[in-house]
Amino acid sequence: MLQPYLEKVRHHQLFLTNLHRTRCTGPPRGKRRGRPRLPDPAPALPPAFGWVQPALFEVRRDFTRFDRREHVRLDNPWLAWARHAAHRLAEAHGWPRRVRLDVDRALVIVLSGHTGGEVVRHSEVFPALRSRGLSVERTVEVLDHIGVFFDDRPSCFDRWLESKLDGLAAGIRRDVQDWARLLRDGGPRSQPRDVATVWGYLNRLRPVLLEWSNRYDHLREVTRDDVLAHLATVHGSQRKHTLVALRSLFTRAKKNGTIFKNPTSRIRVGQQESGVIQPLEAEDVRSSVAAVTRPADRLILALAAVHAARPGAIRRLQLDDLDIGDRRLVVDGRVRPLDELTLQVALAWLEHRRRRWPDTANPHLLINKQTALETGPISGVSVSTALRGQTATLERLRVDRQLEEGLVHGPDPLHLAEVFGLAEKTAIRYTDSAQALLSQAAETGPVS
């Protein structure tokens, strides 16, 4: 019976014995165990809606009373579109299964009765989702992506500004509030400043503003003698920063026409003498090294202590900035050789990152459980938490590394500027400190 078929055979595939898979009752080897993959939602387009009757008055919805058996409407086109958008965001950002399920449940609660023209406010969804243990951040991200979200939360800056203006006289309060908002938001002829600058200015001026509020009702009553009397109570860098902040405040008030004369004009800041930068003690460095136990914190410590990277530069580092094959590291656009210590802690962190968040799409080198579901950098607090309370902080370690370079390779400002990308004045300051320390060591050294 096989003769006709065998005559047609021209070649035969050989196999090595005992390599074929035997049938077994358990799950096949090589397959990923666990729950089955979530089915993909059906593709959906944005719902089309025309003219919408404006609401006569605002009615806030209470999603905490949502009953799935009574209120669920899975055929709502807005819900279908949101579920499709959530699926695409989950794939792009690497959301785990638990987060996908939470977001899907939250969207059913929020959008089952949604109609065109409505907006979903943060104050409406937060209590309903938080009481059920669902992800508010990821749900808000989906709602904002489809254009139906309205964030009605007061900003952190507004709350902070209200607390700092508390206790000031009404006239002084108006000028200070206008000045603080101009610094943060900018104006037609001024660029917005960093929010940390606004915090520093107002925190420094609040004591003297409270003192003046007890005597005056407006800033135009403040005289030059009042400014000089307050400056006499502070010294060094505090005097300089206080005068800079007062000058900025009164310049803005003068431009607005709320004061007649700037009391800070022709008050000189003065030349501030910079002291000698002192190196860290070995015991302080050992204490900071012992304080870091997590792979991410070890990498942060190495970046600051070996490469003199600032916290902001550490947060901005991308995966592409770390070239393990060529042993190179790019910090703020400057290529640095990758030493053995940094290489080992970087490999340990990458292995931990791969095991902890295998599906993340965040391109930054350092991530945590919040940013693993997003694409932004970690916060500044996450960078500095491990060394909080230590003498050798990240900033002190960075300064000590740059000073060490000047001590080892000689006090050469061009060398320091080339290695670390320092500005001219900063490089000269480190050079002067290194020269002073080397001279002191030579004077106190043993006489041969």
C-alpha cells in the first residue's frame, strides 16, 4: 500500500533522538504560566455629536452610588471609545494586567451614562474610584486622552501661595500676590521663573513682610531705612538673596504704579567672599554608602560621587545615555568614560528594572512604581530620599568629587571645566579652594 507513496519520496528529514517533546498532562514547557491574556476591546472611533443644549445650571454627579446591575451601559459609544483608547495606552506604556482591569472597571463606572458635551471632573471621579481601590491616575489619563476630563483641583502653587500670604496686610498682600504670580507665569516682557525660585524668594521675605504688615498697610509706606534695618540683621549669602528678592518685589510694584519710589535702589549687594571648599570626611562618605541599600539608590550615589552629576541630570538620564558595550555614559550631553564601579551598579539596577517592570515603556534610566506606567522622570524627592539626614548628601558628594579632581590633577580651571562642564567662575572657585588646601597641606606636612 505504501509503495506508490515511497516512490515519490526524494529526500527525508533526519532528527536527533530524544529531543522531541512528549505529551504530558501539565502545561507545555516554554509557555508563560498564569491567567490568560485579556481580550482586546473592539476598535472604536470618537463618537460623533452635533449641537448640544447648554446646561441651565451645573449638576454634579455622584459616581459613588453607581450600581453595576442597574447603571451599566456597555453599548455606550463613549465607553467603547474610552476602552479602546485605554487599551492602546496600556500597550504603549506597559501597564500590567491589574492596572488594565482597574482602569476598565473605572471607565464602566464613569462613562456608562456619558453623553456628548459632558465633562468629567476630578472631584466627581476621585471619591468613587478611591473608595473602590481603583487607579485614579491611570483613569484620569484615559479620560484626558479622549478629551472629556476637567481638572478642578486647586493647584499646589495656589494653596502654597495662600498659606504664605496669610497674615499680611491687604495692600501688601495684593502686591506680593501679583509679584509671585508674575514670577511663576511670566508676562508680556518677562520669562516665567522656576517655581523653586518663587518659593525661595517668598519664604525669605515672609518674616519681614509680616513685620511691615504690623506697621504699614501698603508697600509704598516702606522706606529705605526699613530695608536697611532688615538687611542689617542678615549677613553673607542671606543678605545677598534677601536684597535680590526685595529688589524684584519693589521693581514690580513700581512698574504697576502702586509705589512712588523704589526703596531698594542704590543699595549695593556687595562682593561676597567665597570660603575654601572643604573635602568630606571619610567617615561621612562611608556612612552614606552604608545608607543606600536599593539598586537604584546605589546607582544614584555612584553618579553623584564618581561623575559629579546633579540630581536634575540624574533624573533626566535616558537608557540610551548608558552605553555598556563602549563603556560610555552621557551626562547632560557630556560623554564620560564608564568606570568599573558605575558599570557594576548600573548592571545590577538594569537587572532589577527588567525583573520588576519588564513591560515598561519609560525611556528614562531610573524609574519607580509610579513612573513605570508613564514616560516621565522620577521626582526630585525620589532621588534624594536615601541620603536624607546624612552629612554626605548628593550635593556634597558632587562638590567633593569636583574638588578631588582639582586636588589630584592639579588646580587647573581649564581641566575642571573640560571634565565636568563647569562655568568659568565656578571652575576658578574650585581651583582656588584646591590651591589653598594643597598649600595648607604643604605647610603642615612633615619637614624632611
